[in-house]
Amino acid sequence: MNIESILQEEVKKAVSNLYKQEVPDNLIQLQSTRKEFEGDATLVVFPLLRMSKKSPEQTAEELGEYLLKNTEYVNAYNVVKGFLNLVVVSSHWIKLIEDAGKTENFGFKNITDDSELVMVEYSSPNTNKPLHLGHIRNNLLGFSISEILKANGYKVVKTNIVNDRGIHICKSMLAWQKWGEGKTPESTGIKGDHLVGDFYVKFDKEYRAEVAKLVESGMEQKVAENNAPLLNEARELLLKWEAKDKETVDLWKTMNSWVYEGFEVTYKELGVDFDKIYYESDTFLTGKDEVLRGLDEGVFYQKEDNSVWADLTSDKLDQKLLLRSDGTSVYMTQDIGTAKLRFNDYSIDKMVYVVGNEQNYHFQVLAILLDKLGFDWGKGLYHFSYGMVELPSGKMKSREGKVVDADDILKEMVDVAKQMSQELGKLESLNEEEANETYKKIAKSALKYFMLKVDPKKNMMFNPEESIDFNGNTGPFIQYTYARIKSVLRKAEADGIKVPETLNTSMKLEDKEKVVIKRIASFPQTVAEAAENYSPAIIANYCYELVKEFNQFYHDYSILKEEDGDVKGFRLVLSSVVADVVSRGMGLLGIQMPERM
RNA sequence: GCCUCAGUAGCUCAGCUGGAUAGAGCAACGGCCUUCUAAGCCGUAGGUCAUGGGUUCGAGUCCCGUCUGGGGUACCA
């Protein structure tokens, strides 16, 4: 039981005894005391004035006096304006840290057969280009939120919908047919997704050249864009694909397989994975069937040109296209089909889509459409909407090649981490293989922490020149503190110093130590809060605050050289618990902690 | 036009259901390595929380208006 809820009850009793009135819980406002005042918990007395009918100071004074005399938890108190600062007995904090060291799994809920099942969709790449920084944010958020949900006792199925068909795929296929000269990843040594992406860019370049020519010869821009020969060829290719033309399907399979091999490498580097992968080529027909069923049942309507629409004006939205006049499906159709297949495959209690905020409208509509089609889970879907990654030059545009490539940035991070480690003379005790592993851990933590520490809802700025740092509020700083603690614990063991099982509860604590303990005690709540808000950033900032607070204390005192055995024991336990909590917290972000660095 | 999200230090970001003198990091400047790892610690400087009203004991936080920016807005995904 945490101290806030204990004090809450005590304050309730105090008010009821002193003023003969019952207080609703929400009027008892306890918060942790600000650094500059003495105390551990602070009661805001303003809301209680109407019960005491006395001045803020007097009310606080009376309550403080009562709590001091009648509870075992309060050691001392002081009053500043309308704030009652309470000093909690040391033994409480010491017991807390003692227990924290022993509790399995930090007291988190275990996943059981009865646990709710959450399906998390993330990543969702197109198979016509490699992953870029925006995808990295998506992947890291999706993976991390899955871990956070698991820590809160949910069964999680991580899923990925691969957009493997459509006109954009045909564009890169066409470019390869025209200008590919039979190139393959093997023949060129280029990673598959990059090779395919190069042809997609090539298509766009040639296509724009054609459009420019047509415009020059007097055609209107829009007409030219819609009638360029290359685009028509791509459309023909799509029709051939839909007609299951063997040559086309074979090429499609081959090029997609190149891309999957490439993605696999990137996913592995990022440390993300999936339990179940869906392919749009398998789901879009189901979507079409569902839309046609909706048409039969009268929830949708058809226009004269045969296109199918949903009328959402009663939901204060617009008309929405579901099937084009030529009968082909759109993005929304595919998502309906995928949803149906998923709910057939799993008994999903909650569906979470990790997709950028540019699609807020899309998911608002999807929820309503699923509901209209009679899926009772439709309204319950959660769109985990995150902001874009912006570059100093503006928005990333993959067609124009204006992106930060995922593989490039990962590689560059490792290079910088290696260089910096060597400059600082770190990792010299490790062999080459171990050192390489460690560089990677550091590099990835820098990137992951950078992406995850920002509130997911907000757009974030990424400056390739200077953004990713290894000092200050960063992943490596947290890893560094962890590695130092591990070093202390190793030395303790080597010196035959044992980390004690029990602590002397009458020991006096330093303020900074109490701050650290309070932070640790709030870990389970923080993780729960992160799950509720779908925000790994809450965990990231928690870890940073904890490590920072610990570091400040840790720097001022020596642990192993401490003469007083009780104090030494306490500090060893505290250090070890901090290491455990930080490692666990960072684990929820998909960040591994190195034993040495 | 309409819908929607955002605006906090030079830069990148925190700020829990409204609470005390708005916090970190980077960059700048000044200290600290014969004491467990200096990827660290301590200090200085840097703010009209876009802006104008309102609600109340109390507003960065809630409500309304304005400005600026992002995103969306019927056959792109």
C-alpha cells in the first residue's frame, strides 16, 4: 500500500474527528512535497476550509497536530500558507525499498487465461520503398506500447498489415521491367527494399519528365498527370495483377520477397517483431465482400456510375467512397477486410491501431463503418495516433527522396557510438565482439530514447546534424548510470560484501535518498499510467528522473567505502533496486542495458 | 471555407486529476578527475507559458475570442 492512500485515510479520519464531517476523497489533495520545503507529502488544505470554517494556516496546524499524535506514519509537520507538509517516518521508506528488492515482477499483474486480449497493429509498411525515420517512430511506439500493455496484465498480439498491392507497387515493378536490366539484390549487393525503392523513385522521375513534356506541348497539368503513358502502363499492370496474369504475379512475388528480406533486417536491428502478419493482397477481397454485403443490407448506397458510398452525415461526417466506379477497392475497403479477418482469427477484446495522426479522420470513419456493418467491436477500436517526425527542411517525402533512411541512421548511430566510446577510452576491457555488441546497444538506446521520450501525440523535430546526443537526457546516460551501479555491485561481490536481506529500519535517511525511494515506489503506477495513456514517453521521463536523482546522491557519497554497515547495506540495496527498476523500465521501451560501458 | 491538433528558455522537450518561486537537456560561461566509470557532478546566465478576455482562494493547465503553424477534407495509400 502506498503512502498516499494511507495518509488519505488518516486525513479523512482527522477531519471527521476534528470537524465532525465526512470528506469526499477528491477534496483530500495529497502531493509530494516540493524540494525546497521539509516533508515528504503535502496536503492542500484549501478544499477543507469550508468544513473547518477556519483560516488555512489554522486548519493545517490542527490537522498536522492531529496526525502527529494519532498516526504512526507522521514524524513531524510544518505549515506553509495553505499547505501542510508531513514528514513520514523513515522506517516506512526503508521497508518500502527492502520489499521492492524482493518482489517478483515489481508487483505487476501477471498475464492469465482470463486476461483481456489486445491486438496492436503497427509498422504497416508499403512494399515499394525502404523504411524511414517516420516508420521508426511507428515501430518503436508500437513495440513499446505492446510491452507496456503486457506489463499491465494484457495478452498482446502484435500484428502488421503489409500493403503489398496496388498501383504504387506496380510503379516500381514497371520501372524494374523497363530499366532493371535483370538486377537483383544478389547481383548488385543492394539490400532488397532499397533496390525496389530505387525503382520506385526512378518511376517517379521518369513519370514527371513525361508530364512536363506533355504540359510543354500544351496539355493541362492535371490532364497530363492523369494521362501520362507510364501511369497508364502501371494501371495496365495492376489490371494484369488482379487478373492473376502469371508473369506479373511472379514478378510481384519476387520483388516483394526482396523487400521482405530487407525489412526483416531492419526490424531485427530495431528489435521489433510481430506475432501475426496480414497482407493486403489477402484481405482486400474480403473488404470488398463486406462492402457489397453492406450495400445489400442498405447501409451503403450506390451511385449511377457504380461507385459505392457510405453516408455519414448523421454522424456529422461526410460521404465516404468505399468502392471506385470501376469496382476496385480503396484504402478503407482493405481496412474493413483486415478487421474482419482479425476478429475471425482471434477473440480480440481491444484493437489498437498505431498509425500517424494524418489518418485521424480515416479511423474515425472506420469505427463508424465497422459499427454500421454490425461488428459490435467497431466502436471500441483505438487509434493510437502519433505525430509526424519533421526535418528542419520540412516534411519528409519519400518520393522526392527527402527522407532520413532507417538503415542509414541506424548504421550512423553505431559508428558514432563506437567512435565516442573509443575517444573516451571505454570498453577497453571487453573483447571485440562484446565491444561491438555494446556499441550497438548504446547506439540503439540513443535513437530509441530520443524517439520515445517525446509525447507520442506531438509532432517532433529531428535534426540529422545535431539531434541525437549521448549526453544529458538520453538513453546512453541512463545506460551509463546502470553500468556504474553494476560495476559497484560487481566490486562488492568481489570484496565479499553481501547485499543484505533485511535493513535496519531505524536508520536515518538523507532527503535525496527518500526522493529516490519515492520515485521507485511510484513505478507500478507510472507503468499503469503509461498504459492508460498509450505513452512510452511517461516511462522514458520516469527513468530519466530516477537516474538523475540517484546520480546526484550517488555522486556525493561513496557506497562501498561507507564505514557504517547499516548505511552501506542500505545503499547497496537501493543501488541494486534502482538498477532493476531502470532496466525493467527501459525494457518497456525496447532498450537493453549494458553491464559495462 | 469547414473539421482537427498544436504554440512553454536561442534549440529539443517535461510539467500528473487546476496548487507553493514554471523544470530538464543541448548550446554559452565558470568550477570539480591521487577517492567505486568525468557519457558524470556543482554553479552562472537565459521565461510576459503565442495573444486578449473569463471562471476562483489559486490558471502553463479549464471556457470563449484572436493570431501563427501542422494535418485532414468524396474515386492516393
